[in-house]
Amino acid sequence: MFQFLCKVLIKAIFILPAIASAAEPEKLYLGEGSITELAFEQFNGTDKHITLNGVAKLTIDEFSQSEEERTILRLTPRLPNSDGHIAGSAYAKYPLKGFRIGYPFSTFFRYRVTASNVYDGSGMVFAIHSDKREDKALGKCKFCMGFSGNALIGRSVKPSVGIEFDIYLNAKDYDYNMVGLNFHGSKVSRYIHTGAFLPNSRTETIESPYTERPINNGIPWNVWIDFDGTVIEVRSSQQNYRADATLHLRREVNMRDAMSLRKQKGEEIEPIVFVGFSADPGLYPAYTDILQWYFRPCHAPYGDYVGDIVDQKEREAKKGEDVICFKEGLGRGTIDRNIEDISPPTGGGVE
């Protein structure tokens, strides 16, 4: 057994596990001694590491301000989802470990929704799931963001926890632009932060320095999501500094219970858990793009976005080390109650 670092030259960085032999390589996982980070500065060749489903594809970024060509992950093209069949998802091919400590993680990604007007598009979801379709999971229905679905054309992704960035105003939504916490492929958010983008909320708006910036304005959004095994926090900003980002959600989640609804002979078994994104283009369609993605299978929050990389100084200092994600004490364990016992939201807000 030996440890080694594999740096993919296509600008995707992985720290790989011990391998028993070349003939029988150990299966790769995110966390607990396997891959300790995903780092997609751009998406050249990353179809080796990410499964693309539905209409999702890798493409050259025609909206990039950079002089060099950049490859991005396009979850949805500008095709109207009039019958509910058009959706895209992309999941890392490596399952997520960490069942005993509640799946703590930290992620940073930059996404962009490009539309003709403020009401175009549907939205996207950052999802963690143990759906039996594994990295090929994709929900399909109108305005379901590739996360929800129906039995006729593509069932919901579940068991799952999703962070939705919602553009379309469904019947039970609070706003055209909102961030929500959704469980088991539901279209209805359990907790929401509304009014953080546009002052057209059905409920009282929340004070925010970015109230006149719709999600689908074609400008990249920086998102930081951190889960310590008990509490999940979601921040986003079109500025580059984490400290300036709006804190949309801070909620307790029992991730172990959320991922392990299936049991074998009455015993709780460790599920196979995947992480990634999904979206649908909406009836009046919009491009939904992931420009960059970083993921750590432990609670080790990313800092500011600087140029083409996050935490460049930190990453250089830690280069070749296997310590970021596996220091003793990372993650606080899970809460005692099932997620179904959490009270429903009373309205938009941050708690």
C-alpha cells in the first residue's frame, strides 16, 4: 500500500488513495482515505470524472471574457422544456464516503444562467443523493430542475438533499429568485431565502446588498456551501469575497437519515452517495452553466475566489499533503432527530 498524488493535467486535481496492485485497483471514493478533493478549474476532458446525463454537455464558453478558450459544463441549452422531457444533470463518478460522521463537506462553484429576460429559465440544484440510478440520476417534469420528476417521464431523484437556485415562480414558490433546501426530489423547498435577488417577493424582502441582481442576469455567481455534519450553510455573491456573500441558509440536517431511507433486512446500511448538479431550461429557456467546481469531502470551507482558482495560496501550501480532509475532529456528527421532524418554514429568512 502506498499513497500518491495524481494531478490531472486537464486542470482537474485529485488526491488518490492507496492502491493494492495495478491489476486490482481499489475503488475510488470521495473521502475517508480515497480522493480528498475535486478541483475543476475548467472542464476540459472531465467527462472521465463526471457523468453527463440528459442534455448536459461540455462545451466551449462563448460568453467568456477570457482571451483563451475555456471549457464549461453546460447543464441546459436554450431549448424550451415544454413537455418536461428536457433536463440535464452531471454527477461525480466517485461515491461519497463519510456515513459514520454524517457526510461533512465543503464546496465552491461558479455558475451562470444566461437568459433573454428576468423571467426566463427554471433554475438549478446542487444535489447529494443515494438514488439507485447512482451517477446517472435525472428527474424530469416541467420546471423540476432535473431534481424532481414523475413516474411517466423520469422520476424524482431520491433519497436526496438539494440546494435549489430557483428562477421560475411555481405555485408554491415565494419568489422568482430564491435559494431553497429541498429533500427527496421535492419541488417544494422546506426552507427558503427569498428576496435576496429581486425585490418582487410575495413575502417581506430581506435586506441584502444585491437585491437588484436576478439569478439569470448572465453574470457568474460564486457559491459556497459548507456542511459540518450537523449544520448546512449556503452563501452566494457576484463579488469574489466570501465575507461579502449573502448567507441564504443555515439549517440543521441529518444527512445520514436523508441518505439511508433504504434498509436491508431491517438494518441500516451505508448507501452509495453521489454529488453534483441538475437543471432544466424552462419554458422560456436559458443557458445554465457551471464554470468551475471545487469539492472537499470534509468540512474545510473554501475562501475567496481569486482569478482562475480558489484558495491558490492555501492549495499550494497543502500540495501533496493528505491532511485537509482527514484531521481528527472534522465534522460534529449528526443531530438526533430525523429530517422529517424538522418544522416547516414560516417564511423567507436566514436563521
